[in-house]
Amino acid sequence: MNLLSEQNLARLATEVRDRTATLGELVALGEELKLPLSQIVVGEAMIREGKTYEQITDECFAAFAHNLRALEHGLEKGNSFVLGTVATDLAKQGKEGKGVLIDDVLIDRALVYTLAAEVGNHEIGLSPCAGTGDSCPYTGLLKALMETGVAPEQVRLTSALILKVGSIFRAGKVTTGCNMEGYGAGSAATAAALTDLRGGTAAQVAKAMVIAISPTLGVPCTPRVITRGLCSTHIGSAILGGNLAANLVLKTTLPVDIDIDVMLAMAARIHREAAPSITTVNVKYMKPYFKKREQVEALLEPGLADRDTALGASVLGESREEMRRMMAASRPLTKTLGEVVVGGSSIAVGSPTNMARIANALKQGPITRLEIELTRDLYSRRSINVPAILMGAVFGSHTSDGEMYAKVMDMPEVRAIDISLKELAEPEVQRIRITTEQGSVWLDSRNRGGARVAIVDAEPSRDAAVAAARKLGIQVVD
């Protein structure tokens, strides 16, 4: 499977050894060298990490070991807090050579296994990328490839490409939102993996990612549909999503509790609130690509019609630099995934838990009082993150400790503590104060995906908190 010659690696080295290459630049190298993007990605990692081709692909695939176990857990016996037994329901109906949800066996299995990974995520956790949400489709797709005749070497190569795409979303995600996690990152990685796997060129992989990402960006889609190609996946996803929803309701016991009026009212409100902001950003980036009519452009004042050409070059240059900063912030390819996070969300559970673990490392003596303050989004998900915060604060438990997560609320040590929980309006904020007979420690931090923590201030000091985080292996970011 290794298509990288010494000459290819030498050419790659001139571009990536001393500078961070953007994904678009890696695509250009793939076209120049007539290599699949997956090969370019592995070649870049070989140069940056000083490892062989086999080491890179083996370590990338090995990064999914726990997630594959979580998938099997969800498939065999999982009963999720929010998804019920959807995966086991589907597994019981599986037939050799036939799909359960759709006729395409590969995609059908990827859908089922993605749901199984999500159920497993809610019970024993997943190693997060941008979040645990996108680790579900990554793992589900790889499992499906393994079972549908794809060579093991090819699966390992595909895992490297998936992680490369995931690493970009991991760097870009700074607050809650599936547009940069399960839906967005999962769609982009799936499009890249399947296009590459089916023989697509690097340029074709890039185009597939563009139209796959489009419907994940938010509502409204206008004026994005004025650009060429993007609307195809909006329409196609409506068909696929509708079919999936119908089959899930008809063939599983998936719990759906929300009233349709509530759902429609919420959708309308989100549209009104989000549209101005989304459209402003949308126009900035997409305007150079809007499809134009020459007859209409002729109506503009002289000179105005030419401005978009210059604007296009400016937007592309700015986007390249934004991408360069995001990709420069990425961890090594083989270390893209973070530590396992139980509870179903690395941003809602993992990051608050790691905040609590840092505070636990700073405290001295038995805890008498715990004060927890969470931003509105985290506060609304308190049923899944408060148990994790308590296990981290009281016992220093790791984010992967599913056994402690399940029992911590009923433990005598926790029940004896005076605990307060408050909601904050300020975005991203997560704070904790631990009081003992020897004094108190305090951590003012910001929530980040992938179980990362941004430390703003702390008692006894921010330096002490950062040092504790490093000792615990917790990734601290800005």
C-alpha cells in the first residue's frame, strides 16, 4: 500500500519539514505527485514524526482500539441514557448481505456501528477528537470497512486520513456545536475517506469534503446555495436523513420525547437568531464563489464588477492563514485522539472533569465544600457532567472511569460534602472551588472540546494549576 518513493518524500519534506502546510496545500502536493491524499498525509507524518510508513498507519489505527471496544459494547448490550437500545435493536435485525436501514451494506453497517459507538460512548466513553461526537462516525466507518472486504492495510491508511481531517476540527472547535464535531467533522472525514478509498484523486477528495461540509455549517443555507455544487448535498441529505429517521422510528425503540410543536418553535427561533450572524460570515467567505449572470453584472457601475476577483484572492489568502494556524495547533497525527471520556461528550463532560481533576491535585485534606459554576450550556447538561466533576474533584478520577461515574452520586464521601451548583450566563465558563480544613483552591477555566481545558486564573496560582494539569497529562490550551 506504500506508494511513497524516496523522491516523493524528499519533495514533501521541502514543503512540510520547516513550515505547517494547509490541507489545500497538501491536496496540491497530491495532485503534483499524482498520489492519493491519504498517502500524502502519511508521508507528512513520517517526516514530522520521524517514523516509518508502517508505524504511522499502525499507530493511527491503534488509536481507535478503545473506541472499537466501546462500539462492541453499544452493539451487544448498550442502553444509553438518551438513545436507549437503538444499536442492539438494529443488530438483532442484521442479515448477511442485506442492510437494515438502507440497501447499501457498507453504509448501512457504518450507520448502525456509528449509533453503536454513540451508545458505547454514553456508557464507557470514547477517545475524543474534536469531541466524542465525531469519534462515533470515524469508528463506525472503520468497523464497517473491516467487515466488508477492505484490506487491513487499506483500513489503516484510511484511519490516518480520518485522523488528519479530525485534527483540523479538533483545533477549530472552541465551544459547543455539532457543526464542528459529530455532524461537521464526521461528514467531512467520511467524504474524504470514501472518496480516497474508491480511487479518487486528492482534488476529488477536497471537492467531496467541500460539498459534505456545506450542509453542516448552519441555518440558513442562503446565500451559500448561490455557489456552485453545495446545494447537492443539502438536497441529498434531506432524502437520506428522512429515510434514516423513518427507519429508526419504525424499527427500533429509540426514545423520542420532544413534542413536535416545541421542536418546530425552537427551529424557527434558532433560524431567526442565527441567520444574521451566519449570513454575515457566509457572505464574507462565499461571495467570491457566487454564480453570476453576465447580464446582471453589466448593470453595475464600472469597476464594481471587478472587485469580486480581487476579493476572491484576498479571501483565499486569509483562509489559508486561518487554516495554517489551526493545523499548526494540531497534535502529532498518531496522537490526535485525546484520553477516553465517559458520559457522552468531551466538551460537556471531559473538559469539566479535567478542571475538577486539576483542582483535586491542588487541594490538601478532606473536602468539606464544593462550589461548581457552569455556563448555561454546561449547566443544562448537568445530569451528565456533575457526576463526572464530582468524581474528578473528590477522588481525582480519570475521565475514562466509567465505574466511578456510575456510582459517585450515591457514595457516602460525596453525600457528606456541602455542594452548590450555579448557572452562569458568560459563555464557555466552568469554575470550581474546593474547600477543606486547610483552606481552599479555585479554578477559573474555559471549556474546550476534546476534554481540553483553558485555565484563566487559579488559587493558589495559575502556574500551579498549569503544572498540575501537565503532571496529570491534561492538555491545556488558550
